[in-house]
Amino acid sequence: MKTAKIVSKNTLMAAMVMALMTTAVSAKKKYDKEGYFKLEAKVQALMASPVASAAPLEMKFIREKMVLAKAAKADRKRKLEMQITEQIEAEIQIAHLRSELNQLNAELLNKRDQVSAGEVYLLELKEQLK
Amino acid sequence: MKALTYITLIALLLLSQIGAAKKNLELEALRIEYENFYQVEKYKPFAKNEKRNAKEHIEALYKSRKPKDHEVFMARKQLVIAKMVAEKQHLEAELATTEERLEALNLETLRVDAQVARLQADRAQLLLNLQEEEVARIESEKQAALEQANEQIEQTQAELEDTKAYAKQQEEVANLAKQEADLAFEEIDALKRQLESLASRETADGMVMTLGDFVFDSASANIKQGAIENFTKVIEFIDGYPDRQIRVEGHTDSSGSESFNLNLSQKRADAVRLLLMNYGIDGDRVEAIGMGESLPVADNATASGKSKNRRVDIIILNN
């Protein structure tokens, strides 16, 4: 009985601590009423950009999470909405990075091709000098 | 009721313990993934902020007693972002190195290209020089051939001129010869006429027929061929007196020395005697005497007189 009370007390304490931590996190990030719409506009712009074709998997995640964010907003689940928004922001950042990586890889391949072609041409020129 | 509450609480606790264990495994996997990424040599200089950020997220999860799914998700995403940024910066560095290499290669190519171009230009110049020399040689040969042809043409023209001149000369010679022949014919005709018109006259010594100096070549004892061939009249004259002796007397004018004239007159008389013999007259019947300038028949002071004095008299002697 005594043990059960202690456990119960500990559980309550843990719950209170978690509640406080959640409150503290929530206090760190202020809820923006227009946040969802801003993000929606941002996602639409992203979908219209070359990034969309460069990072199709990330775009799929973003679209799915946008549906969840919309639902959270409709249900007025602000915390969930903020979390999903944060996740979408991270996915957007990753999509941008994916696109940049693709571009850099392509550029690097192109440069390496140029170097190879240049080396062959230089070799031919040097042959002519012999 | 209380027992049910306890059971529920215990079940919740167990469930939370299972969930926590699952999260712990996920966290461990995340930590290992981070450690592995952190150890990758090529990414070491890059994405330092992102690495720190990912590490802080993972450490925060470890510190948290009950990390939320969202926090785990965000920690994972931070690690992904750190990896991608590291890869991006690595690619950028590679790109920069490759660009430097390409730039150096392009510079080297330009330098070698210039050398090749210079070499090709030198070769082209050399080829051009050779071609020019070849053209000059061909032109020189053509010029030489042309000069040779001109020389041949000139030579041929000169030869033609010479031939023409020679032909003209030959024509002139032929004309002269013709003229001379004409003259000779005329002379022969004249001689023939003179010989045919010869007349004899009666003298104390006998019948005399006088041959003028036209019968002989000038200052010579040679009887002209025309006279020899037309001597018929003289022969007929002589044949009219077959039994008589004949005396042939040579005479000259007074020009020149007396001995020369005497000698010339003798030679002319001998020549006539010989001619008569050739015509069949017996040599014993004929006597030839050179009288020189001793018996002129005309005045030696005039040309006409001298002409008359240069003569040969054929005398059919009276028996």
C-alpha cells in the first residue's frame, strides 16, 4: 500500500515534470496563427520549383505531413500542428539540400568529364609536339 | 477497485517501460549512426555546426527520461541534415579542386596549344617557302625554256634570213649569169655575124681575110669559143683554094712593149693555125708568123685605129 502510494506519487511527479517541460518547450516556441498558411505557401512555391523533381521522396513526406498539419489546425491541436510544421520545415530543408546535392554531383561529373576530355586533348597536343 | 487501479497503473508502467526500451534502441541506433558519420574521414572538416546541432539533439534525447517521437524524429532529421550538409560541403570542395585542376589544365592546354600553333605556323611557313622555291624553280625553267625557244626562233629566223639572202644572192647570181649568158649569146651572135660578114680582099701576096681582135680574149691568145664554133666562113674561104699555102700573120697595136706585142701576135697566129688544123686543114699548108706592131693598117693614136691594128690576117698565098 505504501509502495503503491510512493509509485503513484512518483508517477504524478513525473507527469508534472513532463507537463512543466512541455510548457517550457511551448513557451520557447510561440504559436503563430498564420504559420500553417505561410508554410502552405512555402510548400506550394517549393512544388513549383526544380527542387520538387530533384527530391520526390521528401516532397511526398511533405505533402503527407501537410495533410496532417491541416487536420491538426482544424482540430485546434496547436502543439501537434507546431510539431508537424517543424518536421515539414526540416523536410523542406532536406529537399533543398537534396536538390543542391544533385546539382553539385551533376556539376562535379561535368567538371570531371571536362578534365578527362582536357587531359586527352592535352595528350594529343603533346603528341603533336614530338 | 483499488486492485484494478493498481493493475492498470502497473500495466501502464510496463507499457511505458516497453516504449522506453524501444526508444532506447532507436536512440542507440541514432547515436551509432552519428558516431559512424562523425568518423568518416572525408566529412571531418565539414558541417561542424550541423554536427554539433545533431549531437545536441541526440544528447538531449539521452538526457530526457521519456523522449517524444517528435524529438527523436527531429534528432534524426538533424543528423540527416548534418550528413547532407557535410556531403554538400565535401562536393563543393571537390568541385573547387576539380575547377582548379581544370583551370590549370586549360592553362597548360593553352600553352601547349600555342606551342603547337607556333609549330604548325613554322611548318606552314616552311612549306610555303618550299612551294615558293618550287614555283621559282619552275618559273626559272620556263624562262630558260622560253629563252631557248626564242633563241631557236631567232636562229631559225636568222637562218631563214640567210636562206632568203642566199636565195636572193643566188637569184642575183642567176640573173647575172643569165645576163652574162645573154651577153655571151649576144656576143656570140655578134661574133658569128662578124665572122659571117668577113670578106676577103686581093693583095700582092694573095687573097687575104682579116680576123679582128674580137676573135680573141682581151690581151690574150685564146680564141673565143664562139669564134671557134663559127669559123665556117673562114674554112669555106680556105677550102676555095685547096692547093695553096696559107700564111697566118698576127698583128698588134702599139700599146705595150714591142717584144710583148711580137710575142702576143705570134701566139695569136699560132692559135689560128692550130684551129685551122683542128678543122682539118693540113698543118703543112699553114705558116704562122707574129708581126707585132710592125705593120699597122691604121693610126695607133686613136682607139679606132688601134682596134683595126689588132688583127690576124689569113693569107691564101699566090703560088
